[in-house]
Amino acid sequence: MAVVGPTGVGKSALGIALAQRLGGEIVNGDSMQLYRGMDIGTAKLSTEEQGGVAHHLLDVWEVSRTASVADYQELARSAIAAIQSRRALPVLVGGSGLYLRAVLDDLHFPGTDPSVRARLEDELDRLGPALLHDRLRAVDPPSAARIQRQNGRRIVRALEVIELTGRPYSATLPSYESVYDVDHLGLRMDVDVLDARLEERVSRMWASGLVAEVHALLPLGLRQGVTASRALGYAQALSYVDGLTTAEVAQADTARATRRFVRRQRSWFRPDPRIRWYDGESVDPDALARTIER
């Protein structure tokens, strides 16, 4: 089973409720919750909030490590196999679309070439992500539409794959065919309602000590982490810690960036015909569990 959808719609709560009712264990499908110590800014559940349900693939990477979808695919499929060997139900929960498809679908990731990667990263440093994004848009418009203009890491990866394979990066995504027998459950919410929830969520994170969490992660390599340092909330908190902005502006920037991210998540999940959509405000876990059991 997979519980998917944008940030803030209640995926974690529904995943736990279904796991409790159906004898399941949770497999994390949020790319940033893989990082050890990134708790407040990723809304990672505490042990108490996990409701007695086993959770897998939380806190597995150091913040200095660059994320790898291929590595996550291997970890998640191993976790699913172990859960199935216990005759329990794997419940994949998250909003990181590519990571989820990497686990559930027949995705094969092209290798990397250190010299090509180094050259593209040098161009990224010299020219900036916008110019490289323009280059990507010229050769692979679908990928450029999916990748944020400032996401230099993903732009570099897309250009690297195109150069190495001679095919569009978008061609690495197969049709919507699962490798597992899986129910795809999606949560959505009215835009205005979700925007208000996101504003409250960001305020709560800052009030709960996001800046202190960032300070604690700095000696562990947060600033050097290509992926972690650019995560929502952490990038903005780093700007505040570095004296480049005020706390108020950093918090507002986080809320705006989160709303933009949610729009991209909606665009990612919307075309998937396998997803059955439910209202995050009114979904009934008991009724849903009965439907799945049938």
C-alpha cells in the first residue's frame, strides 16, 4: 500500500491508522526524513506519535551525504521484502514523487560519470542553475517543467543522464505500472485550507526550535550537505543563521517555498491513474481499511 500526496494533507496519520488496522509497518517515502537529526523541519514523527507502528528508513543518512534515489530504491525494496517475510503489510508513506515511483515502479537509474558530473557541477558554480535550466529546457522540455529552476543538483543530474545516454532524462520514467500488487491511496485538500495549514505548520516548526536544530546540525556537516542544506526550512534557517536575513523573512520565505513545492507535488501525482483520491479532512480510516480488506 502507498499513501501519497502533497505536504501537509495528513499522510502520516492515515498511514499509521491503516497500518494499525491492517497489520502493517510504515516505510518512509519522504526524502528529507532519511536524514538523521532533521526532525523539526521535516515534521518527522516522534516515537510516541508513531502509535506503536514500526517505521523504517528514518534517520539512515548523515546530513553531509548527497541523496541518491537509486540507493533509496535498494533500501526501500529491502525493507518491503523484510516486512513481507513477517507476513505484515508494507505501507509506503510520503510525498517525494520520484522516490515513491523508484520503489513501486520498474525504474532503472543510469550510472554516473565522474568527469561529466564534475564538468557540469563546475558550470553550475560558474553560470548558476538558471542558465543550465535553460539548456535542459532546450533538449528535454518535460524534465525542465518538472525540475525547479533553482534546483541545481537535479538539473545537473538530468543533463548528465542526457549526455551519457543520448536520451531525454524524462525517458527514464516508465509508464505507470507497479512492480508490486499495491493500492495507491492519495490525499488531497482544498487549496485555501491547505495553504492555511502550511502557514501554521511552518510557524510551529520555527516556534519548536528549527533554528536550534540547524545550529546542532552544522558541526555534523549540514552546510556541506548538497541535499540537506537545500531542504525546505533548512535553507532558509541557514540564511538567518548566517545573518543574511531576519527570522521573520526566513519564516515567510519557508512558507512561500513550501506552497510552491506543494504545487509541484500536485503536478507530479495528478497524472498517475492508479491513485484513488480522498479528502484529507474527511477520510475515514476504518471505512478505507474495510475497502482494502475486501
